Amino acid sequence: MKNEKMLQEGSIGRLLLSMSLPVILVMMVNVLYNMADVFFLGRTGDSLQVAAVSLAGPLFAAFSAINTLLGFGACTASSMALGRGEGRKVSQYATFALYAALFLGVVILAAVWVFTNPLLNLLGASGELAGYTAEYLRVFSLGAPFMIAGGALGNVLRSDGGSKEAVLGAMLGTCLNIVLDPLMISGLHMGVRGAAIATDIGNVVSFIVLVIAAKKKGISLTPKQFTLRRDVSLQVLGLGLPMAASTLLMSFSSTFSNRLFVRYGVDAIAAQSVAGKAGMLVSMLVMGLCMGVQPAVSYAFGQKNQRRLKQVVLGTGFAAVLVSAVLSVLFILIRRQFVGMFLNTPSVVAIGEKMVIAGLATSAVGAVYQMCQVYLQGTGKVSYATVTALLQKGLVFIPVLYVMHALGGLTGLIWAGAVTDVIATAAGVALCLVWNRQMQPKERASRAVPTSELA
């Protein structure tokens, strides 16, 4: 595999440009997928259709959780293997991730169609809104196998520090989606169904491009490479668990949040859908910045190079905090124009402006949290990384959500995420410090550091 010299010796600036920038582009591509749907549906002036896409968001997060479980796990395992000089195992990790993703995608597709009505009740959709949401969910789920498998492959392609292939696949799919959205939604008057079809076509194209890229990169995806051996399957699943738990819990927490926002009418749901895009843009950019250097973190850990590990983590963390702070200030200053770009209903814009401020108020704190999770995940401390994910997306957020709602109504709901960020980040930093102290004696005693802790 290429790029190993950069993983060992590249400066932080070079790592961010060569590894994080492509991942950021992929993250932005994922946001653009959803933003394109909301933007063109918003042009129809129908808040119900915009709200339907928002309510379907947890399903998108569930798809992302699975491709993260398999893809990020395979990427981390591959990077560690490269650091130990075991490059031959990369194809086994990649093949396991690919075929497991395709299988689970088919399972989810079937589940959505069979359990549509219970799913609508869980998401809080009722009346006319339920009809739009059901239509979007069913069509969108048809692309689940390709979306999940494509996301997993894109992560695997980053394992040696090279990300251009993953960006190419994601960009082609997104550009196609953006081109098809206005045609399907307005030109053919298909509304939410058209938005879902455009997304599905984009996901299929991305998947095909990524399969071709993997083969050109020398990663074998033939069925004979597939194995369920514990040293492959458990390694991938264990190392992917923390990030997957974070994404999946985001899905569940969004469901709880949506059910509370529904009480304040369609305008509140529509405003949340639009305003959330600003926070998503910043958080995804920061997440891409941190996740981009994960192969370097895992490679240094595989080599037991503590000095290099510290350099990468602290340098990237500083950059993430700076970028998130600057972008948050920018979005807060243009919040009215940003919300108005999607919907121009005065009541929606007024609520959306408040949501933009609350969603970005603690973005710099959230950047520290992201770096903590990548550090714990990249060094194989699965137990601590999973706890960190559970705190932010579930164990802390859900209680805070209901307490803030009880105390402040809609305003409390809007600020619940900011309060959660502060608490979760404090816990994440504490766990990182504990894990760092645990590693030091092992280094001094020259004992082997386990490549992963699945407990």
C-alpha cells in the first residue's frame, strides 16, 4: 500500500491536506445529499414535504451507523496492520466489510417495507405528514444496500492515507443527485418520491465507482477473501463499534427530539430541518478533519510510536477547534440569510435563527469531543470510545432533552444539544487522560500494547 511514509513522517499540515481534506469533502458530500433534497423541496413551498424528509433523518443515520461500523472498523484494523507490517490482511478486512454491508442493507430494506407503519409511529409522523414520510422512506430504502456498502468501501480506501478514490466516488454520486433533484421533484412533479429516487441513483453510481477504485488500488474483493474468522470479523466490528454507536444513537436521539418538536407544529419541524444543516455542515467538517488523520493515529499506535501519536492528536485537535470556531461565527452572522435560502415563511425563519445560534454555540467544544473519540477509537480503546459515544448521543442527551423541555419548552429543546456537548466532552477528555496514563507504563516497560480492547 502507498502513502505509508506520510503516515510515519508527514507534518500535521500535510496530513490535514492529504488525508483530512478528502474526508471533509466526502462529509460535505453527505450533507449536500440531504441539503439538496431539502432545498428543492423547499422551493415547492410545501412545509409538509420538508418536514417529511426531516422525520426520515433517523433512517439515514441508521444506514450511516452500519457503514461506519464496518467501514471505519475495517479502516482502523487495516491501518494498524500496515503499522505492524501485515498489509496482506487489508483485503480480508475490506471483503468482510463489503459483503456484510450488502447483506445488512438488504435486511434493512425488507424491514422498512414490512414495518412501515410502526416505523412511522416511532418517528412521530401522523396524518398527511405520515403519507409523505412513508413514501420517502420506502423509496429511499431501496438504495440501502448500495449506500451502506459504498460508505464502508469509502472508509476502507482511506486505510493507507489515500482518500482521492473515496472522494471521487462520493462526488460523482452527489453531483448526479443534485442534477436529478430538480428534474424529479419539480420537473416530473414527483415531490418526496423524486427526491428519494435521485438519492438512490446517486448511491448506486458511487458504489460502482468505489468497487472499481478498490480493485485498481490492489484490494481484492473476491468472495474467496471473505472470512468470518474472529481475528477478522471481531477486529472489524470491535474497532467500528464506537463510531457506529455514536451514529446510531444520533438516529435514536433524533427520533426523541422530533417527537417533542412535533408538538410545536410543522413550522418547528421544518425550521429544525433547515437550521440543523448549519450545525451539520460545521460538525461534519470537523469530524472529517479528525477522522481524516485516524489512519495516522492507528499507524503510530501500531508502531508503538508515542511521540508521533501525541503530535498527530494535539495538532489536529487544535486545528479542529480553530476551524469550528471560525465557521460557527460566520454562520451565526448570516443565520437569517441561511435559513431564508431554504424557506421564506417568517415564522419558520424566526425559529430557525434561534436554532442556528444554539446549534453552533458549543461547536468548538464539540471539536474537542470529536478528537477524543478518534483518539480512543484509533488506538483501539474500544470500551472508552464506546462509553464516550453513549454519553453524548444517549445517556446524557436524552435526559437533558426532556429536562430542558420541561424547564424551557421549545427554547429548552433548542438548547439541549449545547448542554449535552459540554457534559460529554468533559467526560471524553477525562477518559483520554486515563487511557494515556495507562499506556505510559506499558511503553516504559517495553511490553506489547494490545491492538484493540474489545471489552
